[in-house]
Amino acid sequence: MKQKVLFISSTGGHLSEMLQLSPLFEKYEYHIITEKDKVSEALKEKYGDKIYFLPYGTRAKLLTYLFKYFYLCLKTIYYYGKLRPKIIITTGTHTAGPMCYLGKILGSKIIYIETFANRNKKTATGRLIYPIADLFIVQWKEMLELYPKAVYGGSIYQ
């Protein structure tokens, strides 16, 4: 029986990075969770019932973001209960935070891949997930100075 693995990220560049891991998908009983927007909705054709969506939110509109984030947290609880992943792999950002913490509390292994976009400063999500990650991967050697327990994995882009 294949291990249950959840791949989760926000949309945009983080999703682009996560999709670089697609050769791994078929090795696991996998599911993908990302934010719903026009680009990510198009992935439904390729991934079918393997992809789920959380509400898209931006902190630029703080008041509506707070409500959307609360809803995102509720959907996270629902999806975790439905999927019950043994491993959660994420390339960030805020969309993945609640899932990683819930998963950690309930016994999932957490693998976090810090974004390729940052070469010399921590991301907000990286700071939040670093203390709970079972494996924290950076894509730049310089990042090992900021995250001493991390593993250098090189660029996610092939």
C-alpha cells in the first residue's frame, strides 16, 4: 500500500515550485491542495479528484483576508480529516501553515522546502514551520546559515 502524501502550497510561484515535484506523485497515494484561482483551477483537468482548493486570499485586503483565513483554517481541518496524510510536503506560504501545524499535532511528518526566491532572508512561513519540520530543505547554500538544521537540496527547478 502506498503512503499517503499531501502536497500543499499557495498559488503562483510556490505552486510552480511544488509542481516540480510531480515525478514523485505517482510513487504515493498523493493529493494536492492549493488556493483557488484561474491558473490553479486549470489543474483540475490534469489532476482530477487528486486536487483540492482553499480560498485565495491576499493580505492587501486585511479585513476580507481575516475572514478568508478563518474559512481556510476550517477547510484545512476538513481536508486533513478526509485525506489523513502521513507526510505533508509544502513549498509554502500562508496556505500551508495551518495544515502543517495540524498535521504535526496529529502525527504527520512535515517536509518544508524554502522558496527558491529567497537566497539570504527567512520567509514568514519558513520561520513558522522550521521549528516543527521533520525535514527542512533550502535551495541555496547561503540559507544554511539562517536555518542551521536545514538540509541543502539545491534548486527544485530542473
